[in-house]
Amino acid sequence: MKGSLIVISFFAAGIAVGYLGIAPADADYAAVAIWVLYLLVATVGFEFGYRDLTSTLREITAATLALPLFTIAGTLAAALVAWLVIGRWGPGDYLALGSGMGYYSLSSVLILDYRKAELGLDVAAQLGAIALLTNMAREMFALICAPLYRRFFGHYGPIAAAGVTSLDVALPVIARTCGNGSVPAAVIHGVVLEFSVPLLVYLFCL
């Protein structure tokens, strides 16, 4: 829980700095963020490789390889529940939103591009914005609630909750919460989902 509070504190501090205009407005913060992310992932890789790599890889099981499939199935099932509760658009649109799997930058653009011809630019833009916000929220919950996911759902819980971000943004949190032995599963999970996102979004936008 302490780690989650630290994440929330830094997120709130970032909002405050941006709102108050303390930091220079013309700085390339996206470039800074991506290099910080690269450093975090490299640190996890160093810790992972520094240990007995062979024995760690042997811990990869059939359940580990099946985890991305269960993540996809669970996410799409939740999307259908959202459709049944809200029902504003068709089920395919909700499934396309869920298919982002935390990959907000790609899924939002794809949904906007694929749906604008049929639904019009305004509605497609709304769906794209929802895809952006919901998948960003998934990433934030994965970072903040990782200890809770670990406690109630086991060491696969934080990985599944992170979606695509188990490969990069959430990987340091997963390694800290679940141990370095979870890194291979998290990486495989993220890679499979990253390839599945454009395919699933396209399929449900047809």
C-alpha cells in the first residue's frame, strides 16, 4: 500500500505542477517520460538477468502462456457487461473499447479511424476519447492497486490488470509487488496483448 500511495502522490504532484504552470510549458515532457520508462524497464531487466536466469525461465508454465488469453476473455466479458448496463452504442463498439487492453494511444486512434465512416466523425471521436480515458484509467489502477490485486487474485492479478502495460509501464510495479519471478510472465503477457490489440479493434469495428 505504501508504494501505491507514492504513485498517487507523484501523480497528484504532476497535476498540481501542470495546473499551476510551475514547469516550462515548452519542454518535451513526453520525451523525458519515455526515457525514464526505458530506465525503469532496463533496471528490471538488470535485476532479472543478474539472478539465475535459467531457473527463472523454467518457471514459465502453461498457465503463464495462457494468461493473455484469459485476460482478453475477461476484458471482453466486462465490455459486454458495460454494453448491457449502458447500451448507448452497439456491442461491437464496447468490445472495440475493451480491446484496447490498456494501449490507449493506439486503440483510440484506431477506433476513431475505423468508425468515422459509419458513425460520423463526432460519434467516432467520442468513442476514441472514451477508449483513451478508459485505457488510461486501466493503467493507473494497475499501478496504484497492484498490491490489492496481488492479495486478492494472486501474482497473476497485477499482470492481468495491467494489460499491455505489463510489458513496460507497469513492469517495475509488477516486479516489486510479485517478485522478479513474475517478469517473464509479465513480458510474455504484454507482448501477446500488444499484437492482439490492432487485430481485435479492427475485428470489432467491422
